[in-house]
Amino acid sequence: MSYFPNWRLTNNSTVMPDERLPAVPAAAMGIQHLLAMSGSTIVAPLLMGFDPNVAVFFSGVGTLLFFIITGGRVPSYLGSSFAFIAVVIAATGYAGSGANANIAVALGGIIACGALYAVIGLVVMAIGTRWVEKLMPPAVTGAIGVSIGLNLAPVAVGQLKGTGAHMTIAFLTVLFMALISAYGPLATKRIAVLLALLFGYVLVLILGNGLGLVPGIEFAAVAAAPWFGMPNFTAPEFSWPAITLIAPVALVLVAENLGHIKALGSITGYNMDRYIGRGFLGDGLATMISGAGGGTGVTTYAENIGVMAMTKVYSTLIFVIAAVIAILLGLSPKFGAILQTIPAPVLAGLALAVFGLIASAMARIWIENKVNFADPRNLFTVGVALILGGGDFTLNIGSFALGGIGTSTLAALVLYQLLSIGRRDEA
């Protein structure tokens, strides 16, 4: 088997990782994945006082690196990880607005985190992945996948809150996406997220900029921004307190990436366990490179899993397109300014639809694998994991905090194994 797939050209309704679409629909899908990750990848650095254009730039670089290291076999986009927000703020004493004056020490911690993550990846590659099948049976994999979607629910609900006009535009955006997905031809189904975004954007232009019924879109920042400019790179500074605080986030990234790759294997029907170690290594190296230039730590994105679950297009080449566009966007302050004009109610509608699809698509794992919920082992494992993930339960160990996805994953892994003691079946 060659290192990279041959990517057979196809027009089937389902496009597998080793297949490709014609150029025009492929470009549209790449843009759709870029938009799916854009909200989080821009918001996360802003919450930490980082430059969002730098974050977008390194998300593209990191995604290309991940693509190369995994041999183009794992369809994933690497964007800014929210797991770093709390520890970066704690390490830098960031006040919450404007640029982070102590960003350098945070970058040193992010690099250390990436290094630890990469080492874990190398260990997994050396030992093999057979242990994954025992550690993560369908009951556990489904619990982690659904928890990822439920964990994002408060984010979507928080974005929905607002005036009646705000919620109306958000729900109209969701309705438009649902109608396209249910009744549109295949070509439009594949870019339902992009079309819904454009629909919502035009709706705000008409109701806001045109009729003045809702807040309009401001283009002053777009007009003032130059078309081309290098990102504002920042050199890291290595501080032991910041390293000890930020580096353990690698455990959260392992939990996230493990769940994502297992989920991707389930929805595509391709066994991707063999690429878990490479995925860890790629994500770790991408985080190190991002931290070395002023970017945030990166991780595989649940938002993009939602887009794939809806469109059934899993071609890894789509993410190369998205990554290249992200790099170009990072090199253009004007495009970055345009991206940030996407109205809040439109993003809220997209979040509601995409985040929900993550949870519902992952629930299929239980159905397809006929998980027996009459078995208390499965029932308790899934129930506890869903509550911890959906409730975003945070486990504080000293100065280290393990967030909802991490605690959900940990609970599912440990509880299932404890309840399996003395049992031989693989229910």
C-alpha cells in the first residue's frame, strides 16, 4: 500500500477518505470546512489575547502537517483548542481584553504541551493499536462521540440567546440548512452549511443594512485592512511555571483526538486505529509549530466531523483545500476582517445545527454495533459519560483542569474496564 491514497474520482452520494470530488464541488466543500472551524478558531485566540489571523494561519499549516504525517488517511482539520484557554489565562494573568502582554510564556507552555503529545504519539506507534479495540468498544466509542456533541450544546445555546430578531435569524438559518439537506439535490446537500451561511448573511444585509430592523454588518474594519500582510509572529519564552501548568493539557488533546479518530472510523466504515499514533504525533508537532510562531495549541475539530456526518463527504483532500485557504486567509488581514463580519445570529444557527449533528451521528455507533443497553456495564458507562460530557464536568487536579470531554472520555474508559473484570464477552 502506498503512503498516500490514489484518491479515485467519484460522484457518489458518499465520498470516502480515499476518493475525491471534481474540482469545483471539492473547493466548495473545502470552504465549508474552513467556515465550520472558523468561529472557534477565531474566538479561542481572542479569549486568550492571541492574534486570530496568526491562529488561522497556523491552523492551515498544522492541518497540512497532520495530513502528511497520517498519509492523507484521516479526514480532520486542526483548529484552535479551547482546552488551552483556562491554563493560558492562568499562566499569563490575562485580564480578558486586548492583546495578551505575556503571550510569550504561554507559547513556551504550548510548545511543551505539543512535545509531550508527540511523545505519546510515538509510544502509541511503537506499541501498536490492538489495545484500542479492547479499551474502546462500541459502547465507549459511542459515549465519547455523543458526549463531544453534547459538550458543545452550551456553546450553541449561549450563542442563540439574544433578541427576538437574533433568534429568528438563527432559526431561519437552521431551517434553511435543514431544507437544503432534506430536499436539495446532491450538489447542494454537500455545501448545505456554506449555503446556509450565505443565506443568513444576506438576510442580515437585507434586514439590517437595508431595512434597519436588526443590527447591520459593519464593514469599516474590512475597508481599513490591507489585502496582504505577514502575520504578527511572536517568539516563545520558556518559563517552568507556565510549562507545568500548560503541558498537561496534552492529556485532554489525547482524549479529544482519540475520540475523534474512533468516531471518524465509525462513520466512514474505515478502521483508522492504525493511524491513531500518527494522529497524535501530527497534532503534537502542529501544536509545537503553532506555539513557536504565536499561535494557539491545535486539535482535531468536532465541528468538521459534524459537517462530514451531514454531507457524507470524507475525502481527505477536502482538508488540504481548507488548509491552503486558511493559510492564505492568515496572510491577508482583509480576508480575516471579512471572516469576522459573519453575523452572530448566523453563527448561532450554524452552531445549533452542526453541533447537534455530531451527537446524533455518533449515536448511530450504538445502533450499528447493536450495543446491548440491557447490560448494566454499557448502561452505566454511557450514562455517566454523557452526564459528565454534557454537563462539562471539570476535574481539578492541583493547577490542572480536565474539562468535560476529557472527564467524559476518562470515565467511559475506566468505568467500562472496571465493570468488565471477570467477564469474557465483548458486549
